[in-house]
Amino acid sequence: MGYDLGNIFHEWKPAMMMVLVQIVSAGVTIFYKLASIDGMSMKVMVAYRYLIATAFLSPLAFFLERKSRPKLTWLVVFQAFLCGLFGCSLGQNLYVASLNLTSTTFASAMSNLTPAITFIMANAFRLEKMTMKTLGGKAKVLGTLVGIGGAMLLTVYKGRQINLWSTHMINAHDDHIRHVAKSHILGSLLALCSCFSFALWLIVQTKMSEIYPCHYSSTALMCMMASIQSVIFALCMEKDQAQWRLGFNIRLLAVTYSGIISSSLIVTLTTWCIHKRGPLFVSIFSPLMLVVVALAGTFFLNEKLHLGSVLGAGLIVSGLYLVLWGKSKEMKETLQLMPSKSPSRSTETIDNIITFPTNDKKHDAVFQPEIDLTCPEANDFNLEERNAVVSLQVDH
């Protein structure tokens, strides 16, 4: 009996870990909103987040990868600068600005558009080829269109209010609610721009992973660049010095949670799950964060759910799954056309071939999956898009 329970726990452990990852990721969005309601400048919040993340990750990178880290070149520094800009400082400031003008549920739902936008931009940069001749290609195109349609519905249609139980712990003022209603379109545009920024980050991150495949070092370098950019931006835009003071309050808890918990727990658990089950398994859990955020926003922030939000979010999630399924289908078809060097190799699953990093010296490019350490909005679907682009560069 004990043996059976142990097997069951071992079998379900990756799923339980991914549920925990999504709950922790949802917590970042909730803490953002709580700090905003408390009056904290979101520009300062983003700056503190990456300062703390850099201070936490740099020692880990130094000690864990001091023997395997390749030479740091100016090209890597420039790519890290771009990753810090698109994936962190710019992307995060756009995201929190949209969050401040809309709701936690709306911002989280819009972030699920990132895979579809990444697909569009990858085609624009000729990193992928759009084709309607294969089932996978049709699924990706259809998923992109469905996701965009869901975003439009989420933006323009409100619908009837869905009443759920609330604790009334946080009650937004009526003026704030009216201001948010008037700024809903602006918040939608900012959320869409943040998705484009995260998509650009994924493309640059893919290139950086080819020449600098050190998981902790590349992330620490990216966070360092983001902290410099975010601090300069916050100092230029935020003239109130009192905004930089942190006491023992929700502001300190928010920056600590987002800077340390999100940067350490999420990366550790997600990396482990990728090695166990592959990127597609990890990606399918990303909509769970939307559900957690919607429930938490309703229960604790007294946010109101509307029919349009539910329908729009449902379409966006459906589009996400179509894009992921199409990408998985194309990768399977591609690998079936590749000659296998050994019989045992052909029996491996698509997820294992894509995600298992190797330190074998015969490989021209060693790819280690880069995880969303500090940008939960970009979320776990990033793994599928990034791995799919890089995986074929590893010598099979």
C-alpha cells in the first residue's frame, strides 16, 4: 500500500509542482495590484523587483556556474541588454500600467496572447514559416486568430455582471472605478504592447541561449540590465522621493515576493518539471494562473467579473492551446523526417528530445531552457515557443 502511494505521489508530483508554480505566479499579479491600491508607484515597484532579483540571483550564478560559464562577450552583453529591456523593464512597466488601468483578471488574460504574437513576429523575422499545408500550421494560424478575437471581445464587450462571494477586504473608491472605466481602452493597448515586448524578448532570448547557455548567469545578467534600466526610468518619471521608502507594509512584501519568491521558486520548480515532462506539459498549466487571479481578484480585491471577461478569456486560452498543439504537431512531423543515429534514440518522446539539456562536447550548441524567472506574465508558454525554435540546432 505504501509502495502504491509512493508511486502515485511520484506520478503526480510534476502536476502538483506546476499547480504551485501557477499559484505563486498569480500571487505576483495580486501583490502588484495591492501595492498599487496602497499608492505605490508601479515604476518604483518594477525597479525594486529587479534590484532584489539581481542581488538574489547573482551569487547563485557565480557559485553554481563558475566552472561551466563561457566567456562573456560584447554580443552577449548587448543581447542581455535587449532581454532586460523587452522582457523585464519595458514589458513589466507596460504590464503594470495596464494592470493599474484595468483589473487583474483582464491583464492576466491578455498576457496569454504572447504565444500567438510570438508566432506572428517569428514569421516576420523569418524564424518560422507560416504554412497552411500541414495540420500543425493550420492550428497555429487558427489559434492566433482565435486569441486575437478573444482579446477584442475582452476589450469591447462587458456584458452582465457575474456575482461571486467577496471578503470586501479591499474596496476601491468610486472615483478610481470611474477612472478605470474611462481608461479601459488605454489599458487594453498597454497590455497588448506588453505582449509584443515579451514576444521580442523570447526571440532575442532564443539567440542568446545559443551562445550563452548558462541558465542562472544569463538570467542574472538580464536582471542586472533590467534593474539599471528600471531605476533610471523610475528616477526620471517619479519625482516623489517618498515613493522609494519601504516600511514593514504591503509594499515591502510585494517587492520581496516578486523579487525573490518569483525568481527562485518558480525557476527551480519549472526547470524540474521541464526535465521530467517536457515544455508542452508545463505550458498547458499556464491558464490556471488566470483562474487563480480571477478568483483572488474577486474574493480579496472586490473586482467584478463580467460575462465579456469570461468569454474573452476563454477564447484567448483556447487560442493558446491551439498554438501549442500546432507547434507540438509540427515538431513531431519534423523529427519523424530526421534520420535517427541509434534505435534507442527514436523511441524518445518529442518533449524529451526538445528539452533535455546536454553537456556532451560533440554538440555545436548546448541548449538549456530559459525560464520566466521575473516575468510571470510571459508565463510558461514561453518555454514551448523558445524550445521549438532552438531545439533543432542540437545535433541529434
